[in-house]
Amino acid sequence: MKLIERNYYLNALLAVKDIPDIKVITGVRRSGKSKLMDALISVISKDISANIVRIKLNLKKNESLLDGDKLYEYIEQQYDDEKNNYLFIDEVQMCDGFERVINSIYEEELYDIYLTGSNAFLLSSDLATLFGGRVFEVKLYPFSFNEYLKYFPSDNVDDAFDDYVKRGGMAGSYLYKTDEDARKYINGIYRTTITKDIVTKFKIENEDLLVMIGNFLMDNVGNQTSIRNVASKLTSGTYKTNDKTVGAYIDYLCRSFLFYPIQRYDIKGKKYLESDKKYYLSDLSFRFSELGTKDADYGHLYENIVALELLRRGYEVYVGKLYEKEVDFVAIKEGEKLYIQVSDDISREETLKRELAPLLSIKDAYPKMIIARTKHDETQHDGIRIVDIARWLSTSQK
């Protein structure tokens, strides 16, 4: 498999190397967590003073280390008091009592610790509980369009973007020669996350209902989602459910990094709103593998891509509300705000006016932009930047 350097994530880990935190790489299944760990080991191994202990608990040869006492004993034996010691463990959750082992090694200051694991056991919201808050989390996402272009170099950014929208950022699928086989691979990841992670971890009794809720969210990316409305629609169909169950199942889907919830933000009142969040897929390839390409609303699909890209670039991301108008995204980083509208086609004057209206209603001086499928260089309209989505994604510009 072709490998590309994912320097953004690698640099994030290198920036905290030797700092006494437990480093945990999180992200959706098959997003490259182990490969990122390999890249970090490759850098550290160039230092002759480094003692690197790498344990892959999913390998047969390490089966004896699935017992917590045996794992601790092995790690302790590998320690070299004359060197800088680094501990890397893949699939750490497979060890019975791994929390106790890791916390003990941390307290003894034996190693600089790096972990990956099944999302069922290393969910973001569980890390503080597992390791007492002494955690630095690196959130890994599927390939961005910029990374896709490194994997598939192209002189035509527009054609490449069209391919990326359909193929997505799950790099393992790139090995398959046909779209059908690639979709089977993607669907396998999605279904494994459902059955092996969520159902097992949370003891889900109705797996079919969980899949239906996931499919509903996929089909409604870019729409505000009311848990009550979801429950009502599902109950009127095949399944009988309620608000509490639907809310819990959506939470499980998000905690396993299949979806990312985006909260609403009242621009005028400068406050956060709890009701009717939007949910964006970690990668659009999951949608195409489950639902196909029929009836795809590309405006909303592009919105999904922009949401994930903003998260990759380190922004806090919110859906903006201003009176009765909605701004697709309020992106905040280091105290600075960026207002964004996303659209498929703004070539018609009435469409452009519709997208401009919410941004022009905002009276503060923070920058505003429309990201759309223009297929040409950046322009401006009433001080608002209008940027082509493929060109925005293919650069590191803000």
C-alpha cells in the first residue's frame, strides 16, 4: 500500500514527545492510527538514546500479554534506565485490566506512553475516566482532499475533487480495482464499527434500529436533526422506539467517530444552543456504501466535507443562527471567528443572493466567505470571499 506523510498529525505528536501525558490516537476505524504510530516510531528510532517498546496486542505472538499482570511484567523487563524509554501499544483494550497497567506505568514515570485502540474502549469521552485526565488526544481523520492529491497526483483539481467526493478518504479502499469492491470494503468498516464496537460495548439489543438511525443521519447530513422527530419518523415506520433510545444511539454513533455533532450558536446573543444539532459523517464513503449515490444533495455533501476539514484544521465548529437566518458554520480558533456558507452552485444570481444574505446580516468585522463549486479562482462580493471548494481544500489557507 502506498504511504503518504501525514505531517500535521505527526507534528502534533512530536510537539508533545517527552511531555508526561499519555498520548492517545483516536479516530474512526481504519483511518490510519497504527500507521501514524509507525511514522512516529520511525522518527524517534533515529535517536540512539531511545529505547522503543512496541506491542501489537492483536498479534498471535503477543497472546500471553492479554493478561494485565503479564503485560506489566513484560513492559517492566524491557525498561532501560540508561536510555529514554518509549512505549507504544496497539489495540490496548485487548488486555484485561489495561487501565491499571497503563496508569501504574505512568505513575512510575517509566515510559513516554502512546496508545491506539478500538473506539469502543478508547472513546474521547472515556479517556479522562480511564487515565485520570492525564491524556493528550490526537484526533485522526480520514484523508483530506489535500492528502488525497498526494496519493493520487493530478493536474486537474476539479476532476480530482469529483473523484474524492465519491471515493472518500478511507485510504484502504484505494487498493481495490473496482468501485464495487471498494464500497464493500468501506461497508465492512462501517458494519464492523456498528457490531463489534457499539453493539458489544453498549450491549445494544436492537442492532437493526441502530443501523436505521445511522442511515437516517447519513441521509440527512446538513439538516438540523431533532431527536424527537427522528423517533417519531422511525416509530411511524417499521420500528417502535422513543426519544431516549434514539438520543442514546446517536450518541454511540458519535462517540465511535462515525459522526460528528455540531452544536448551534446564536450569533447575536453570543451563546450556544443545545437543540437540533447537525450531524456530519466522518467520511462520505460510508454514505455511498450504505445508501448509494441516488438522490444525493451535493450542497449538503459539500457542507459535510467542509465541516470535517474545519475540524481537521483545528477549528471549533458551530452552526450559526442569526434571527431566522442560518449560517452554515461559525468556525473559531484562537479567539478569531470565521463565518462560512457552503453551496453547490452559485452561478444563478438568486442563489448567490440567498447565500450572501445571512453573511451580510452579520454586523461584526470577522471575515466571511462562501465556499462553493465555482471551478475558478477566488473572487469577492461586498467584502465576502467566494472560494472554490476544491481549491480551498487543496491548500492550507484559512
